[in-house]
Amino acid sequence: MLAMRGLATGLCAGCVVGLLRLSHDRAAARVALWLEEWREVWWTVPIWFGVLVALAVILRRIVREEPLISGSGIPQTELALAGRLSFTWWRVLFAKFLGSWLALFGGLALGREGPSIQMGGAVGAGFHALWRPAAPHALTGSPYVVAGAVAGLAAAFGAPAAGVLFAFEEMKSRRDTSLIVAACASAIGAHPMIRIVFGMGRILPFAGFEAPPLSSFWIVALEGAVFGVLGVGYNKTLLWEVPEGGRYEKNPFKGNMDIEKLEQLIQSVGPENVPLIFTCITNNPVCGQAVSMGNLKEINRVAHKYNIPLVFDTARWAENAYFIKMNEEGYADKSIAEIATEMFSYCDAFTMSAKKDGHANMGGMLAFRDKGLFWKNFSDFNEDGTVKTDVGVLLKVKQISCYGNDSYGGMSGRDIMALAVGLYESCDFNYMNERVAQCNYLAEGFYDAGVKGVVLPAGGHAVYINMDEFFDGKRGHDTFAGEGFSLELIRRYGIRVSELGDYSMEYDLKTPEQQAEVCNVVRFAIDRSRLTKEHLDYVIAAVKALYEDRENIPNMRIVWGHNLPMRHFHAFLEPYPNEEK
């Protein structure tokens, strides 16, 4: 049965890719003849240039409508097979076919391999939904998606054997009997579609050649070693990107704590003078960047080495678990809930704002490991080891005196129930994946609009813009230009953001060493459940307009509350004109 289904998948995928090849080749041949016939006519060039511009505009619109077709399409297919991505197969298939045809027709930067594989994978996802209707989006390890990808490559190059090998090399598929049967059957189905129905052969035909003598095979081995080393070097260079502000090594876990500096600090002040170690996951003070599980283990090791409690700020715990799943080795097959369970096993206490990954309207929590290191360090004991003063009781008294007893104060009953549900909702991979995608969409939208200072990669809950770069380095730290930007954005466009730079981080009140650590940024936080693409497009357009008029954004001065703690909640400001125009 699986072989027959694989064969059907191959026939359909081969038909789709064959249709793309044939229609493109014929259209390209006609255009080539036309260009050759009219090459001496001066207006041929501007007409063709206009066609290319129109193609670029149309392609941009197609990609914006269906972002999953961007790039080659192979990573998206791999993620679907790994259970990290779901998609609507017919939308992806239609958009990829149309976009690929237009790009190939215009001679734009696009090969055959990626589009054919993604279209084949989309066909396979369609058959998966047909034959597994109970779980149409559960594409993890789907033999039909694999079969479709195999057929796509086989049809694209007229090379069925290469398609089968591709499935188990490039796509990192498991090598069990069912997948092998589906892949081979699919390749067998795709090949006659290309050769017989569409009358097309291999893209890369190789002529026969005489094998070299065995005595010269050392040259082949040497070539393999040399090009292997060059390939590794090339791949490593891809791990680097050059942002506007300089060069840095690309790292998905920029929120990690520096373990060496942590130990140096503890030793310099003495472990007895360090009441606790605190880390934020994801790390909001450094632009919402993720913290790796390996780093959390190391922080836990250092903390317990010196008998210091480790406390997490876990407002965005699910988001951090998502990034671990997507980027850290050994966690791809684990659920967000499983990853979160391991994360929380390394802390002695945690704080949480329930409005974030708790999905409650208001409230939060402060939790301590029962009989853990925090409890041991901050409780008093009698000589016989019995508890004299329980820190948990003291905290409960503080809660009652400030917020009321947990049975009648603090969070309302409704919000407590909402929190209980929200914690489970945040463990849903598709929900978290879509929310992170919104962050990426907003960040890339700012960047494509020419706005300087966009912090990349974006985090999972917000997009940050560096105000120093936004204002071309023309605004001093005493101008609080980020706060001016924030107030002007809400005044002109009704968009509320959070300044987390010179003003709120109290740059002017810090030592030179502390000032060097301040990131002068503004945060665009993504709402947990209510933002649409139209909302994000509006924000992108507003920030672009404000960026183009940035010279007229006023500076700000504090008129009251300059030295208050957390002054961004209390102080009053007034604008004054920017003189650096």
C-alpha cells in the first residue's frame, strides 16, 4: 500500500515539476528569440528592464503573502519533517510554483533544486492530509513528504537515483524500510512523467569516460581532502554576519551569562556577600536574546559550587524553551514542556510576570524550591536542626501585609485560572512558532524599509532598535532621544513602545564602567495573541515615516524625579528642539 501511495505521490509531484520545467523552457525560448530579433532596437532594453522590475514587485508581494516560500524551500521542508513547522500545502504549492516560474523567467537568482523539492514536499503534504486526515498537519517523519521531495528532485534533474540519495543525506531523514519504499516508489513514478509525458531528459547529461588507472587514485584522495577542508572553511564563514554596527559571530544564544566573569565576580566580593545569582530567560536586558540549556547548567554548577541560590526571571520561559528546541543540539525532538521542565530543574527559585508566557491579564508569581538552597540559606535553624524561622512564612506574611492573603488578594480567581490555562497554551509549538515568526516579520520589515539600528536576530517576544544607530550617532546620551522617539511614535501614530536605554537604564547616573554596558534601545513588544499582519505592516510604515523625519524628533530633559529609583515610571519630562540637523 505504501509503495502505491509513494508511486501516486511521485506521479503528481513529477507532473507539477515537469509542468514548471516545460512551461518555463518554452517561454524562455520565445523570449530569447524575441530579444535576438529586436536586439538592435534601442527601446528593447528599457522594456525588458521594466518587465524585470514588475517581476520583482510581484515576487515581493507573493513572498509577503506566503513567507514560507522564501529562499530555496529546502529548510522549510526539513523543518516540516522534523515537526517544527506546519503549513497549508496548497498555498505553498501555488505560491512556490508561480514565484519560481516568474523568477526563472526573469533570470533572477533561483535554481531548480530548492523550488522542486519544496513543491514536491507540498504535494506530499497534500497526500499526507488525504491519507492521514486525523492528523493533517503532523508531518514529523511523514513518508509522503519525503516521497514528494524525492520526486521533486528526480523530476527537476531527470535523476531518480539522486532524488533518493538526497532524501537520506540532505534532509536527514531516518533510514527505515517504509521511507525507503516510499522514496523509491516516488522516484519511479516521477521519472516516466518527465521522460514520457513531458519528453524531457536529464539536465546534466554526462558522457562516458574511461576510468583512470589505479596508480593515480591518490590524486583523487588528495582532492577530496583539500576540498573537504575548503568546504568546512566555507561553512564556517556562513556563521558570521556583518551588521551595520560592526562584525560579530552569529550566535542564537546571545543571552548567555559569561561564566568566567561570574566566577571572577563571586571571588572578588566573596561568596558570603552574594545573596543570589539572577538570570533572565529570555534575557530581556540584552534585547530579548535566548539563553542556552548548556549555559543554565553552567550557572547552576557555579551557584551550587559557592552555595549561592540561583533565581530565574521566567516571564518568557516558553519562548526560551522554543529557541533551545530550534537551535541547541539534543533538543530538537523534545517538546517545549519537556525542555521547560529541565530548565526549571536548575533553579532554586523563580519570578514570573503572568502577563507574558502565562497569558493572564495581570499578576505573577514568586516560587521557591521546597527545602531548596534558597530556603536553607535564608531560614534560621535551632541547634538541633529544627526550623526556627521559615523564610517561606516570612514571605507569606509580607504578601499578606502588602497584597492580601492568596485566597482573597493578589491575583483574582479568574486570572489564576487564566494563568493555569495560559501556561499550557505557551507549550504549543505552533503557537510559539507563529509568534516568533511575527517578531522576525517585524524586524525584517524595519530592516527592508531602511531603518537603521534593528537588532538582529530578533528575539521571540519583541524587536529592538538601537537608538544610537537610528539617529546616526548624532544624539548625545543626555538628550534621551530614545524616549523622544517613543513619545513621538505614540503622539503621531498611536503606537506604544518601551524605552530601555539611556533614560530608563539611568545612563547619566552610572559609573563609566556601567555606562559601557548600557544598550540604548527601544523595545517593540509583540502582543501575545491579538496582532495581525495588518497591525505589523502599520507599525513598519509608521517607524519608516518617523525614521525619515528623525531630525525633527525632539530631545527630552527631565524636569522632576531625576534621581528617583525606576524613574521611567515616575519622572516628568519636557521636549526641546534638536539642534543637530
